[in-house]
Amino acid sequence: MAIRSQPAGLSLVVDGRPVDVADDGASLLEVLRDRLGLRSPKDGCSPQGQCGCCTVLVDGQPRVACVTPARRVRGRTITTVDGLAEADRGRWAAAFCATGASQCGFCTPGIVCRLDGLRAKDPGAGHAAVEQALLAHLCRCTGWRTILDAWDLVVAGGEIPTRDLDGANLRASLETGGPQVVSPAVALGQGGFSDDTAPDDALVAVPSDDGGWAVGATLSEARALAGKVQGRRTTVEAVPPLAVPEGDWAASLRTSWVEPAYLEPDASWCEPGGEPRSPLANGGAFGGKLRSGVGAVARALADEHGRAVRVLLSREDVVRLGPKRPPLAGGAAPDGRGALRVARTPGIAAAIASVAPGLAVEEVDLPGPPTSTEPRAAGWAEAAVLLAGARGAPGSVTDPVTGATAEAEVRDGTIHVRLDAGEPLDVVVLRSYATGAAHMALSWLSREGLAVDADGEVHDLTIRSFGVLRAVDTPPIEVELAPSSAAPVRGGDAVFAAVAAAAWCHLGCPPDWPTGTRWR
């Protein structure tokens, strides 16, 4: 997209071109995205400064743009991923595609900028240094290991392999439950995210405190009208809210609310009388966006105002409004009989019964954020884990929806996974999604949970407070794919449940999640 100059105020050099923008207190991220039309830096948590998706280079040094006032970088050189040297940008993009280091592509433009800065400073850096650099970032999709593989390819200096991506697109779409593109361009942030494609002159709408929508000419204006308050992270621990039903159980399990923690906040836009842009532009959000209402709001507001309207949720809005894994508490005997108490959620009893018909399910009303069975394998994964603990061995897990099967083992500090998801279609993509699912399972078991008070109010409103496992904390993950000519099916959910079960059994089945376990 062409850079659009604004009235003089601040002079910057952005991606090699001098520009002038108004000195009105905007963040560097807002200047780049909404004033200059550069959409590769992403807004995953703004203005929390915690996800790294908006990372750019300021005079060659990585900087999180959402918490950097534009006036602080007056006269300096700003480089987004689009402004990297063409050969370097192409090499990073090819390496991320070749290794499966980018899935949705929302976090990777910032990661590429940081790694390019690291390479300029220390081209011989090893994995430990790369993992330290990645502390400033969150990636929910890949499990980090494939990003290390991409770094190795880039710094090795050899030719980066290419492959036919038709099968990759099919496998990625299967894993996310919707159309998904695999290409080098995706790693550069060109996956077609909803907010990236909105017209430049669209109004912006954000949730207001009164339950309505504040509409402004710019994002900062809309947020000011809404009275947006910065999110916070509480010092209160996430505590499982339900008690295990009484019984003589071989294993018991208690969980809390868990945030799907997708990186791209819900976003849509619509022209008057048109069809709203889907918030699922290039990823499935692990089921967390399937019922997102931003599209319907964009359509209604566009018709009301007679012009295009962008609708955006902040990270705090996503936490308050988006669906969570329902908390549960249960116990089971080795023969599969048991009892499970769970926050009332449509479809949860059927999900549990699909893998554990011997568990008696009691649904209870519980103050807290909305819950759903749509986040990854909600209900049936917990049941599979509980039964594995009661048996004393993880065994094989079969996805009751797709039929994919997975086995996992924790051995010598490494997570070993074997997956049969039918014909792989593309081994790089399938292995990437399996690695990401394994990372999510370890994160769920050991770190993830939301602090919710007795009135049901969520107190963890920053993206770092969700507990997503960092690169430095993630152990090696090795994935074996079963050769198969059967029809391809989604495999990530089976891996998610199998790794959670194997890791829990490895730890001796501590009943309360998150367990606080450190894997490295």
C-alpha cells in the first residue's frame, strides 16, 4: 500500500521514505497502520506492549510500536517488515514457509523484524539467543520449534527448499476448519486479515462501557469516546472454582476458565448494504471466534452511518466477551466410571460423553465469563485426560469428531508425538500444526487459567496473564506422522488431548490445573 503523507508535525523515515505526520500524541503503531497505511505491523494487544506483533526496527533496533509514542522517534528511521532489504525479506518469508514457522501469519511480521535485528547484531546466534529474543513475542500457533528451524535456514546461507503448496493449503484449511492460505507472503503479514483490508476512510467502532459502540473517525478517537481503560494483570491466582464430586476415584481433575488466546483480536468491516468481512480471515482462532458478533455489528453500523465501518475488539474486550473453556471438576475409576461437575455450557455433556460415556455429568451455574464447547476440543479433551489418569497410562486418543488418533510420551525432556490424521497432504504443515497443538496442551496443563472473582468478573485482562508458554519454556517436540492413504482429517485436536494426557500422567496426575510445572 502506498504511504500517505499527513500534515507536517513529525518527520520520520519509514521504510526508506521521508514522511511527515501530525504530532498529536498517537502511538507509532497508529501512525504506521492508520496514518500511513502500512498494515504489516499488527495490533494484537494495543496498547499493552505484550504480544510483540507490532515490532518494528527503530534505527535498526527492535521496538514495540504500540507503546512507543510517535513523537519519541521524531527524525529517526523506522523499518517495518516491508522495508527490509528485498533479499532478506524474501529469505525470511521462504524460510518460515519451508519450515511451517508461520500459520495464520499474524505474529510473524514482528518476529521477523526482531530476528532480522538479531541477525544483524549476531549472525552466529544459537537457539538460546533466539529464544531470549523471542521473549518479547507470543505465538499461539506454531509451538516455537519451527521458528528456530526457520532461523537455522536463514543463517545457514544455503538454498531454501520450496514445495508444491496445494496440499499445504488443503491441510491448513482442514486443521483450522476454514479456508487458509500457506505461502511465503503469509509470514510477512499478508494473510488477508480483516482489519488490514478495511478502506482507509472507514469509521472505527469499539465497545463502550454502556454496552453499546463508540464510533469515531480514528481508532484513538473511538477509544477515547468509549472511555477505554488499560487492561491489568491481577496478582490473584487462577483457582479452579468447582469441587470434585464425592467418590473413591483413582484420579481427579479440576480446571479453571481458559482463554483461547488467539493473537488477532476480533475484527470486521462492512460497506453499507454489503457483506461484512469475516473475523476468521486466515485462521480458525482455535474455535474462539466461531460465534463472534463483530460482523453483524459492522453491517448494522455501516447501514446506520451510510459509510464503511471497522469494528475492532481490544484485548480486554476479547477477554470479557469471548468464549472460554468451561471450568470442570471430576473423578474417575480405572474402568471409566466417574462423575464430572462442569460450568453449564450448551453441548458440553454430549462432548464429554463422546469419549467418556461412563462419566456422569452435572452442569452447574457458575458466575464468570461465557463458556463454549467450540474452543479446541473443550469437554472431550478433559474427559480423555481424566480417564488416562485413572488408568495410569495415557494410551492412544481418538478425536470423536474426526477420527484422528494420536499418542504422546514425555521422554528425556522431549515431547514425542505420533499422529495418524489420514493422508498428510503436506508433512511440513501437518507437523507444524501438531507441534502447535502439543505446545498448547503443555501450556494449558501447566500455566493457563484466568483469575475470576466470586462475582464472575475476570481480573486477568492482559495477554501475558493468560499463561501462554514462552519459547524459552517450551521443550523439544518431535512429531512422527503415520503414513496413510486414508481420507485426510483434522489431527491437531487429537494431539492436543494426547499430549495433555501424557504430560499429566508423567507428572503423577496433580489434580489442580494449572499445575505451575516448568518444562525446561
